[in-house]
Amino acid sequence: MNYHFHCPKAFRSARSYNFLINLAIRHAAFGTAMRLLLAMREELIPPNMETWKLIVRWLVRTGRWDEAQVRVSHITRRLLGRQPESSNQTHHRTIPLPLWLELFGSQKRGALRYYVRSGPKDIAGHEKCTMFRYQILMRALPLLTPEIHPRVILILSRTMIGTGHRELAYSMISSYLKNLPSRIRPCHRRTILSIVHLHMYTLPIKQGLSRHFAQRRILFDFLSVCPSIKPSPMSLFLLLGSLRGSRRCGTLALRCLRKFREQWGPHIESGMVRRRVVDLALKEGRLDAAEDILQRERMARRLKRGWKLQTEVLGDPCPRTLFKDQRRRPLRNYFGHEGVENRRWSLLEKKFLRMKERRRPKNQPLL
């Protein structure tokens, strides 16, 4: 923000403001987001659809859903050039799709600084409120194009599962996958995998082999419906997490990892997958398997550092095109959560060394 406001006003635009507002909302800095919106209005920078999306998201995240609904109505009338109508009239079917999707958001737990004690009555009231909003938004369903973006299906599936309509969400995603073309864009493929992962980790089954095989059935059913998508390391990460409740979790995790590597290739194994396998192996007491996976993780880190150094010295062998350079990269390219992952690996390695020290015989000579 300091760098942004240090630059002349001629270099500031709605695009730069939208980027900062998005980051502020992402980090729950709602006061900062409000100051950025006020500064944008003072500098007479006209808002665009992205700005209106962020305003609605800011209102929803701060617990002002009704105010966000009124704001969406005002923006819709402004876009259509209509006269103000009565406030007790329902939403029109001409709501822009990006704004309609933002209304499916919710207030994030712990985002605001005041504390609200929740009991059974509060939870029941929250569920009724969520169901009421879902019914309002479905009555105001905007006009959808024949090529529906997968993000629309993802948001609708999340809301349906949250309101107890799991079977309806499952049938919706199945029919959607059947009508997809043979070639899918990479960004759409990631979103479709997010939908599959949503159905996997929201299963109402306790951790154990029953949950693991139920998740496998969901994954392979969706893969058989749409052969264009392939499982990612996150798919394997979720499958391994369901093995925590079993007795031989480490051995089963190694078998699952080996089977997925044989079927889908070595790219299915990432640092997160290796960390979960090591965690499950330590839970079972398999220090030999944990040490083997730790060695593979150290080798992968060395290769990654070498490739990064080579890229810095010689340049990227596959540079981005001019058109792609003009587009803003996704936030996941800037914030990769590497610090969190390194911290978890550090704690796991310390746990491995403690367990190895306990198993060492006391009368064993130091030399």
C-alpha cells in the first residue's frame, strides 16, 4: 500500500486498487479495504465489475448480507438504466452472474474481532438463515450461458452440501461432467478437481477405511464420467488423510502412494503427499518407511533449489507469451504457503528424531 500511494496518481487505476482490496479482504483487513474504497472514490476512479464484486464480498464477509443484497439491486438497476423501484420487490433475473455468486459467501469465523458465543439455538438459527438465503438466491437465478464456468458449479455444490442437498449436488456435477467437451482448459480442470475434492472431504463418515474407500469411489466415479481430468496431488492428499483412523495407516498409505504412482505417474507425489505419508508412518511406528520418504523429500528439495538457481542464471527456458504477461497472475503464484509447509516439515522431522532417539538402546556405544 505504501508503494502504491507513493506512486503518482497517473499510475493508479481500478486494476491496482482491485488488487489491493482483494488482498485486504483475503487477509481479513476489512478496515484497510474500506480505506482503499474511499481513496478510490476520492481520486474519482470509476469502478468496474471487479470493484463491485469486491464491495459485495466485503459486505458479506463483514456480516452485512442484507446490505450486500440491496447493493446488488442498486448495481443491477444502474447497469440496466432502470428507475428505482420499491424496496419490497424481489430480485430480478437480470442480476449479473459475478455479483450473484458473491452473495453465496458467508461471514468467516474469526475474521471479526468481537466474540459471539454460539449454542445449539444459534447453530439452528444459522442453518435456517443459510437455507433462507439459498432459496432467495435460487429464485433470483440469472440467465446462464450454455458454457457454464465450473466455478458456478463449485459454488452451487458447496451451498447445496451445506444446506443438506448432497444427492442433488452429486447429480448436478455428474450431469455437468457428462456434457463437457473432450478438451478442457487447464484453469477449468483445476476448478473441476476442486468440485471433486469438495465431495470427497465433506463426506459425513468418520475417518477410517470406510471413509477411505467411499472417497475412492467418488473420485473414480467422477474420473470415469469425465476422462479429461486426472487426479492431482491434492486428491491423493485427501485420500491419505482418511487413513488416520486405521491401525496400519502407514503401511496402507505407502501402498496407496505406490499404486497412484504406477497409475498416474510420479507427478502425483508432492511435498504435501510425502509429509502426510511420513506422518502416518510415524503414527504406526514405521521409522524405516518414514526415513525413506524423508530422504526423497530432501532429494526433491535439492533438485528444486538447483532448478531455481539455473532459472535465475540462464533464464526461464519456457517464457510466458506477451499476452500472458499482460494478465495478472493468480494469487497462488505469489503466495504459495511455502513458509507454512516448511514449518510443518520441521516439526515432523523433530518428531522423527525424538522417536528414533527413544528406540535407540541405552547401552549402545556412541561410537
